[in-house]
Amino acid sequence: MTLSGKTIILGVTGSIAAYKAAELASRLVQREANVNTIMTEAAMRFISPLTFRSLTGRPVVTGMFDLNSEFSIEHVSLAEAADIVVIAPATANIIAKLASGLADDILCSTVLATKSSVLIAPAMNVNMYENRITQNNLSELKSRGFIVVGPDTGRLASGEAGPGRFAGISDITGSICQVLGRKGDLAHKHIVITAGGTQESIDPVRYISNRSSGKMGYALAEAARDRGAEVTLITAPSSLIKPYGVELYSINTAQEMYQAVRDIAPRAGALIMAAAVADYRPASVAKDKIKKANSSLTLNLVNTPDILDNVKGDFVRVGFAAESEHLVENARAKLQRKNLDLIIANDITAEGSGFGADNNEVVIIGRGDAKNKLPLLPKREVADKILDEVAALLP
Ligand SMILES: Cc1cc2nc3c(=O)[nH]c(=O)nc-3n(C[C@H](O)[C@H](O)[C@H](O)COP(=O)(O)O)c2cc1C
């Protein structure tokens, strides 16, 4: 999601993870956000304001009584201009101060003065994190509407393992996008999206699959989330990072995908089938690894269940048609055969488009004569165009 026109306050506090905030600042700037950094005294022991000044191209606020600052009455003017305040990393200390409503530094004062959402990403030693006082402070902040991302569990700077690791940057950016998109045109809508290529086992180590990477389905899931939807992503194995704030169901086979869609889609407003579901699976799965004994091997394949044909319910149905010839005619026939509301046709022979690529060139076909041919676009932009049409069909 582009963050163009959004103003984000990035609060950096005195955690060993403070250096990771530089990467976060850079990612937010790449998405075109205006990033105003506020650093605590302790944060400046870990990383220089110059880093954030250089990455964001904007002054860094380091003190309440900084006469050289361009912001008039800083703690108020910064707070008023913010679309969201993000404190990452957030120390046990700042969490305690915020929970008690302290205003003894510029970061706390800004949080107290803002009416925008506040997101915190705690990072600390496992014992500090698990301490009842910190847990109570976090509960207090959550009950007051603060959004808490992480911490992750894993190896900590102290050498111990447990919860306390700074959350992944993609989780923090995902959460920011979700918060900023909360009131979008898909707010209060539940969208189910399928993604990836199913895997049909031959024996314990081999399977039949296809070239789907899951990128189109994952882009749809993130785009729907960033427009306020509640998103369920039913995914075949994929190397992509799980989109933050999305309910994820991992499946392997077409049969498992069918069962998941059958259980979940009837409760949703729309089902978007971006997955490449196997049409055939081996009739039986060998119990042991098949040995290289003969000069040839014949596999007996049988049909898998057709998901769109079999899942009943009153929701908007969107299918994909990957075609190598007669794109629009074949896709339109599939739309009618499966009683879809929309079908997204893509020509898999087109250069730089389709399976595995970052871009896609599609035609969005509706019932009747409706047809929208899009140029080659990043999958995220294609996703938003598809969702524009889905939003128009939702009650
Ligand atoms: C090397 C070092 C690493 C630290 N890492 C953390 C940390 O990851 N999380 C944390 O809550 N405090 C950490 N602290 C303690 C904080 O820096 C300290 O509580 C400080 O007062 C926090 O101030 P601030 O919240 O105003 O930034 C660390 C201290 C040192 C010396």
C-alpha cells in the first residue's frame, strides 16, 4: 500500500533493537510516507539522529526544549499532524510511562497529546517482558486502544531465548497499513482468498504441483486488509511472508483446500479463488518412496473436487482463468459454467506476467458484456483493481 500523504511519527527508544528502526524508517519512506522521528535520550546512545535525518530527509526531534526545531510547540504540533504514532522499538520504560500517562519527555508528551492511533512494538529481555508489571502495563495500553505488534519469540541479545524480540519489519509495516486502512471501502466485509499451487502427493517425498507462487493471492489479501476487510487467506505452500493481520489457513492438497473453502466461504461476503488448484491427483499415494527400478513409470491420475462448483452459498464469487489461447472466450465460458460474478483472465504466454512474476496483465470480466482490460501492472495494483469491482458487487 502506498503511504503517500500519510504522516507517521516514528518514536525510537533505548532498546538494543533501536538500529532496526532505521530499516523501518527506510521502508516507510519507500512507501512515500512523511516520517517524523522522535528519539529518547536513551535511544541516542544506541543510534545517531543523523541516521534518521538522512533516511527520512526530515529533522529529528530529540528533546522537549529544542529551540532549533522547525516545529512550533512540538509536542502538540507533531501530535496533531500525525496519522499514526509508531513506537518501535518500545522499551519496558516507555511502556510503563505511557501506561501511567507520564509526559516527562517529548515522546510521551506527543503520545498523550495525539488523537491518532498509537502502535507499539515492544523489544526487551524476556524477564523484563514477562514481568507482571510490564504485562499489566501492556494490558492497560491495549485496553486504551493502543495496537501492540509482537514481540516475536526467539534468540534475544542477552543470549537467552523467549518472547521479547523486536517484531519483523514487515509485520510492523503491515500493521500500520491495516490501521490506516481501517475505515476503507471493505470495512466490516469478510473476504476469503485462496493462493498458491496445491501439492498432490505421489509418495512420501514427491508431489505434483504447478508454477503458482501465490503472489497474486497474497497481494489480494494485503490489499483487502488495507481497505479494512477481515481477510482469510487459504494458502497452498508458498515461500512468501505471511501477511500481517490476515487469518491464515495452510493446506497442501486440492481436497484440503476444498474442505477449508467449504467451511469458511459460506460465512464470507466474497470468495476470490486465486489459487492454482490441481485438476488431477495420483489415484493413490505410495506408502514408501518409489524406487528407480524401471525405465518408465505410469501414474494413474483422478479428478480433484471442483471447488467453485461444489461450494454453495450467497457470496460474491470470483475466479481466475489462466489461459494460453482464446483468453476472453475461454474465461467467459468458465464464468458462465461456474456461475461466477467475476473472472480474472490472464494470458500465461504474455512476457513478464502470470505465474511467479511480480506483474500481471489481466482482463476482468463480469456478467453480461462487462470487460475491463488492464495493462501490465504490479500484482498489488491488479489486486486493488479487482477489489474495486468486488466492492461494487458486495451488498
Ligand atoms: C545495552 C543496553 C541494552 C538495552 N536494551 C533494552 C531493550 O532492548 N529493551 C528495554 O526495554 N530496555 C533496554 N535497555 C534499558 C533502557 O535503555 C533503559 O530502560 C532506558 O531508561 C530506556 O529509556 P527510554 O524508554 O526513554 O528510551 C537497555 C540498556 C542497555 C544499557
